Amino acid sequence: MSVTANELKQKLLTALEADHVEVTDLSSGCGQNIEVLIVSRQFEGLRLLKRHGLVNAALKDEIGQIHAFSQKTLTPVEWQQRQAASS
């Protein structure tokens, strides 16, 4: 059974108390190649490896079902800066 983008989004929103989550299924809907963008206050003061560890822990049951998984983890301030830079 494959994991859906919506299931991943809901789990990340809850587990990481995320302000914003984008889940993109790059495998045409089969759930085997997933890219996520997560904005959470829980990432504040953490290095990239620790941030990714939080995400991996939150998705420990689902991640084994995904062939390729990439993540971008941002704090709300980093997200705002990125949004302003792209405007």
C-alpha cells in the first residue's frame, strides 16, 4: 500500500506543528518519489541534520514505503525571507 500526499501532509502538520507543508508526488501519483517543504517553529536553532531527523522520526512508519524522499525544512523566518526574495 502506498502513502498518499495528503496523508503525509496531515501527519507532518500535526507531528511538527507546522505552519506550512507542501507535499509533491513526483512519481505521477504512486507515492514512490516524494518531495516535501515544511515550515515549523520546531526547526528554530537546529542544524539541517537535526531538522531532517525530526521529519524522519515523524514519518518513521511511512518513510519505508517511499522509494525516494527529499525534504526542505525551514523556520517561519526563513520561509518569509524566501517568499520575499522570490517576489
